[in-house]
Amino acid sequence: MEFLGVAVSMLGLFVGFGVLIGLLFGFFGMGGSFLVTPALIVMGYKTDVAVASGLAFVFGTSVIATLKHRDLGQVDYKLGVLMIAGTTAGIEVGRIGLHWMQDLGVANTFVSVTYVALLGGIGMFVTYRAMGDDGGGISHDVDEDVDADDIPEIAKTIQSYDIPPMMSLRGGIKVSLWMILLVAFATGLLSGLLGVGGGFIRMPALFYLVGVPVPVAVGTDLFEIVFSGGIGSFLYAMDGAVNLGIVIPLLAGSAFGARLGAAATSIVDEDDIKVYFGVMLLLGAVAVAVREVGGILEMPVLDIVSLVIILGAATLVSGAVVVSSIRELRSESSTRATPAD
């Protein structure tokens, strides 16, 4: 009976975690395995099982979220296909590298340190830039050309490099094919190496480096993750590393959360999206750093603290997304109900 109670508790934990992460995944185009993988490691699963199961979860959730973004017209299929081409090679290189490091016994440390550096660095950058915006933001109407004033300066510089062939993207944007492939390979490498869909670096890269609107960056990122997550899951499954007992309950919860999060991107102000995104990454970096310090100092209690931070981060940011969505819906409803002068 005690074993049954533990099993039910674990099932409930995974389903609830799946709802929270699904919402984040649909809203940001990331948030799946970058939280799931370290959480599973904290819970005692081997690194390759945590990575493989994280990728399998990413695959299933991205399918659900992409379908919703497609309905909202927020997917650039041309950009997505180009990203897939570069990502595929990166995943295979990353997978080989992870197995090599695991044989050397340094995989856990490498994954943890890299998580902290990437999550913290990107989180601080995105939050700083979002807090410094004057509130303009890119229009949610992704069928219109992007206003030059809304494109980040870094993206303007990259778009100015006329290195053939040049690709025309949604919003009237033109950028070199080679820059797209470079971003794709780098995120594919991370996907195979760290068990992440790559969204936490690809989504800001598509906006800050390529210059596509935030909703399109999220939707196209998710479209690409369908393939990168699927390829990564298949390769790890061939090695017997995917634990379906983890993946299935997570997907059961994320089926609802992912569609809710995707719908919220067409409601919530884009500056808010970027702030929430940055805060999510910073909290994730703190959680992984705490766990790593606990391992160095041989203090198992810090593993629990790390897991609490991860779950708390998902709950906090998910709640903020829901509250912002409700506030925006009420504001729109009030505006429609007010008679025109």
C-alpha cells in the first residue's frame, strides 16, 4: 500500500508538472526539458534517462502547441524547415558528445554548469533588454511588415550582411541563409547535448538576431522543435534511455497547458512575454546552480531546495501568464463595452 501511495503521488506530481510546463512551452516556445531534465536528475534518474525523457516530452508537447500556433497564423514554415536542416546535424553531434562525456564521468557536471551559464546569461540579457524597452513592442498582426523601429539593433546589423542566398521571411524580413543555419546548428547541438529543445536560446535568437516578431519566433520555434525533439527522442530511444513512465503522465498534463499557453501569446503584451521569459531562465539557472553546489558540498538537502525552486519557478511564471491573459481579456472586453464618443 505504501508503494502504491508513492506511485500515485509521483503520477500526480508528473501530471501537475506537465500542466505547468505545457503552459510555459506553448507561451514561450520553450520551458519543457530545460526544467524537466534537471528536475529528473535531482530526483535521482541517470543523466541519459533524464535527457532522453526530456526530449521525448518536448516532442509530444511541441506537437500540441504547434497546432495551436498554426491556428493563430504564427508559424513561418520556410524558416522552420531551414532551422530543421541545421538542427539535425547539431543533434547528432551533441548526442555523441554526451555519451562520450558520460563514459568519462563528467556528463552531470558539464550539463549543470552549461545550464547555469546559458540560462543565467540569456535570462539576464532578455530581462535587461525587455525592461529597457519603451513599451512599443512588435505588433501581434504577423501578416503585416515589421516596422524597422521594432527590430532589435543586433538583428538590423545581421540583416544588413548581404551574403547570398538571402531568404525572405514573414513580416518582410530578409536575412542570409547562412545565419539561419548557424543558429539552427548551435541550438541542435544544445538539444542533443543537454536534452533541451533549444527553445530557450532559439526563441530569443530568432527575435534578437534574425528579427522575426515574437509570436512568430515562438510558433516557428515550436514547429522546429517537433522535428528536433522527435529526432532526439528516436535516437535516445534506440539506446533504451527513454522512460515512458515519466513521459506519459507529463504529456497528459501538458496537453491542456500547451494549448492554453499558445493562446495566451496572442493576448499578452510582447514586452511582458520577454520579461516573463527572462525571469523563467534566471530562476532555472538558480535552481541548477543550487543543485550543483549541493553536490560539491555533499549536502543532499540542496537537491530538494533546487527541485522546489524549479517547481516554484514554473508555478510563478505560469500564474503570471494566466493573470496577464485574464487582465488583457478583461481590458478588451471593457473597451468593446464602452460606447464610442
